[in-house]
Amino acid sequence: MRVAVIGLGSMGMGAATSLLKAGHEVTGCDVTPAARDALVAAGGQAVARASELPRDTEAVVVLVVNAAQVDAVLFGQDGSAAILPKGAVVLVSTTMAPEAARTVCGRLESTGLLALDAPVSGGSVAADAGTMTVMASGAPAAFDRAAPVLDAIAGRVWRLGEAAGAGSTVKMVNQLLA
């Protein structure tokens, strides 16, 4: 599967390398040249802007810092949503408020993309091992399309219904308990 990971920090790099180990064709996106170079050294491809991702990308994992960055990498001037093929799935794995997740997923779906509100936990160790916990909500078709990605990056996937925002709500509760 052709997969992109936007945000090659400790979680994103771990997800990208786990996807490579599982046999996926991976393109990473990060503003930091060292992060891009590290992914290329691991066997992936890399770009500096989300708008430069391959146009036949089938799945995107977004692991940036906050909701504002999610909005920028998906819908901004150099965003990827406009270049992705209809039916591609976007896993919004950034920790953000449930309302922000609902807004982002709604915007993605309105453009013909599939979306999962899919924040993750487990830290860099789990990301590197491909055993993150994913707290996800979205349409069954989005889960089906994302299954090969989830199999590569997650040890456990909590399917929390179809409504975007449920994944982010559970993630917030998890953060408060931790």
C-alpha cells in the first residue's frame, strides 16, 4: 500500500519505519531535513511539503503537534487533501480536542476522502515496535481501507464507533488518567 506519514517526530518516524517493515511503500513529510534524511536512510521516500506527496497515495497518517498543524498539512496552501485521490483514507492521529477532530474529519469526508479520528498512545517505544494503541472512530469503510496501516502500526485498535470525535474524547480521558 502507498502510505504517507506527515510528521516524522518520535511517533511519526516510528509509524513510518513500522510501515516500511510491514512492506508498505512509505513517503514521509517533515519540515526538518534530518527527519527526511533518516526516513530515506531507512528505505522510505521523503518530501518537505504535504502537497508534494505522491498523487496515488492510498493512506495518510497525520502525526503533527496540534490541530492548527493538522489543518495546515491537510487544507493549507501546501496541504495534501486537495491532491489525494478520492477514497484515500486519512488517519488523524494527532492529539486534539474532539470538536477539532469532528471538523477535520468532516472536511475530509466532504472532499471524497475517508477519515478516521485515530489518536495514538504508547510513546516512541511502541511507535518503533509497531505496537501503538489507536483509539479510533470513523465509518466502517474508513476502518476497512485503513486496516493494513493499522495492522502495521498498532498492537491494539479500539474501534469507538462511527462518529468522529469519539477517538479524541477517549484519548483525552486517557491523558487525564495517565
